[in-house]
Amino acid sequence: LRHVYAELEAIHSKLQRESAALAERAVRAAEREGRLAAREEEVAVRHGGALNKLREVQAQVQGTLHALRQQHAAEVQELSEALREKSRENKRIKASFDTLKDMNDSLKKQMSELTEQNKRLETQAHRVQQRLENLQRKFDFQRAQKGRTVLLTQAHNGQLRRALEKPDKQPPPQPHKVKASVGLCELLGLLLLWVPDLHPSPDPNVALSLPSPEPALEFPNKREHQQNTRTNVKALPLVVEQLSSVPSVSKRLQLPLVNFVLWALGRMDGTSQHATLTATCRRLGEELFKPGGSTRGAEGSAESSPEPKPHMGGSFFRSSEPEVRLLSSLVILRTLSQADVLAQVLDSVCSDLQSEQSKRLFVRHGGVAVVTALLTSPCRGLLGDAVGVLLLLAMSIDSGCVEEFLAACSTEVWFRSCSQLLRTPHLDPLIPEKMSVILQKLSKIKTNRRLFEACSLHIQLQEMLRTAEPHQVFLAVNLRSTLHQLVQCFKCEVLISSRAH
């Protein structure tokens, strides 16, 4: 029993201890539960505050979002209205642009039609102007011829009347012959001083063994050059004073005199004295051109033919000698500027150049340079005649002066004049065709390639070939041939230089 009691006592004490531990644990658990409840209550309060703040923030965000949505909707609506307005404006602008484009196309078409019509009218006006100039020259020539006929008829009637009234009375002496003889003696003295000094050994191949218009010798010094220039200044006015009386003194003096005039003018080119004697040079041309010299002398021819024909029984330009007439024409072309006179002189030169001797005389006396100066003349009526003279010389296939003519054309002055002529607006279509023939012949000379390039003529010819009309077959053929010759010359030069290296 004691053993059981002891065990029960042990169990009881153990249970008491465990009860005390459980009570203590229960107290601790209650305390913890209290703390947890307080904490839970605190957390719940915090959570509620946080929820309230979140609700406030959510309300603010929703309000802001709603405001932004309304603002965005307003902006979208405004931009949509602006876009629709711009679209309508673009449609209106596109419609206006299409209308303007149609109007522009219509105006371009009208412009092209008006341009073609303007070209046709300008061509017609140019032809009418040329016709008018030709008619004016013809009228002036007929009027001058009629005046000469009336004067010759009156002179013839007066001579017949005086011969019937006073058959035994000798005609009165003519005092102007004495004055002419004195002036001619002085002039011949100057010529005799000039010709031996400047031409000690004249070329026998020149016609009539007369001095060439080109200087044969250079002046040895400046003093001698000035002295010869002063002699020119003294001689040419004397020539003007005596030209009208030369036919009555001796017709054989006409050729030496006009040759000397042409030579003196050539010597004065490029000097200040040429500008000093402008009026004298003009009077020279007028005296050589006017028909008055033929009525002052040679009474027999005037009596036998009251209606003189051109180049019959006159002096200088009206002379029946082709050499005198041709050299007089060159002097007139150098000194006068009247279009009708120059046109008549060019026509006379064209008719005189039918003979071989006249062609050689024309080339050797600087005729090419004289006609070249007319290529840049402001008078369009002279361009066709001037180019016709050059073409007549270039087309002389059987003539021996073609090489001399081409050599005279192989200068920078000629090429620049040709370039300026081809750049002339509204040029007669026949002139480029004629010039293309001459350029085609000049392109065969190898040394002329640099002249073509220096004056940019090869570029002009390429442009002319590009813009040539379909009916201008002759012009196109000549231009292609000229450009081909220039290319061949360039290839030959490159080959020669490569072999030399």
C-alpha cells in the first residue's frame, strides 16, 4: 500500500507540476493571445487606414483619368475636325492644281503654236526685208542709170548742137587736165619713192607685175615705219583729189592707182592713222564707186552709146577691165558701209569671179579678209552675198587657187568670224549650209583642228547637227563629214605623239 501510495504521491506531484506548467503555459498563452489580439486590432486599424487611403487615391486616380479621357476625347475631336478641314482644303488645292495644270498645258500648247507662228512670221519678215533691200538696190541702180542716161543724152545733144553751130571752132582747152597732171606727177613721185623701198624684187607671178597688197618686207626699224605711215597720210588725200580726173588723163593709170590704194590701206591696218583717215577712206570708196568719172572723159564712148551698160566704158568700179573692177570692188568693200552699195559691189564680185584670173587676183590681194569682215556685219542682207562669194571660191574644183583660198581662211580671225556668224539668231537656213561646205574643206587640213577647238566651232557644229531639221540633209551630211575629219586629225596626232614617245 505504501508503495502504491508512494507511486500515487509521485503521480500526484507530477500531475501538480504538470498542472502548474499547464497553468503557467495557459497564462503565457493568454498573454500571447492578448498581445496577438491587440496586434491584430492594431493591424486591422492600420489596414483600414491603408484601405481608406487607397480608396482616396483610387478616387483621385479615377477622377484624373476621367478628366484625361475627357481632355483626350476633346483633343481627338478637335484634331479630327482639323484633319477633315485639311483634307477638304487639300482636295480644293488638288482640284485647283489640276485646273492650273490643264491651263498650263493649254498655254504651253498655245506657246508652241505661237512660237512656230512667230518663226514663220520672222522668216517671212526676213524674206520680205531681203526682198525690200533688193528692190531698194534695184530702184537706186535704175535711178542712177536713168540719171546717167539723161545726162549722157543731154551731153550728146549739146555736143551735136555745138558741132552744128560752130563747126570750125576748136573746143576750148580743159584747164582741169593741167591741174590733174600736176597732182598725178606729185602722186607718182610718192609712188616711185614707195615701191622700190618696199618691193625691191616683185613677184613675177602677180598679175601685171604689180606690188601685192600684202607687205613683202618688214620695216627694219620703227622710224622707217613711221616715215612710211606719214607718206600714206600724205598720199591718200591726193589720190582722192585725182581719182575723178584719172580716166580723162590716162586709163592705163587706173590699175596701178587702185592697186596702190589697196596696198596702202593694207599697210595702214591696225595703226592709228587708219582712224585718222576715216573720211578720206570713205571718199576713196565713193570716188571709185560713182559713175561720174566715165562722163568726164572718153567722149567718144558717150557719144556712141547714150544708154551705157554696166562695166562698159566707165572707170574703176564701172571699168570694162576685170582687174580694175575687182580691185576697185575690194577698196569699196573696205571703205564704205552703205548696205545697197556693198550689195551691188558683192554682186559685181560674184560675176567677176567666174574667171580663173579674177579668182587668183581676188585671193592674192586679200579679198578673203575683206569679205570675212562682212560676216560680222550688222546688216543681214549682206551675209548671204558675202557667204556666196566665199562659197564660189571654195567650189572652184578645177581652179588652182582653192589651196590659196583655204590657206587664207585658215586664220583665227576667219574662224572667229564664222563662229560669230553661226551664232547669229534667226539666220537664213541657206547660210549654214554654205558655210558647212567651206568648213568641211577646211577640216581636211590637219593644222586647222586647233582653230576649230580654239573658237569652239566643233561644239557649235555638234549642236547644229543635233538640232538640224529632217529636211536639212545636205547640212547634216557636211556637218558629219567635218566632225569625222576633226576626229581623224585628233587620232593622227595622238598616234604620232605616241610613236614619238
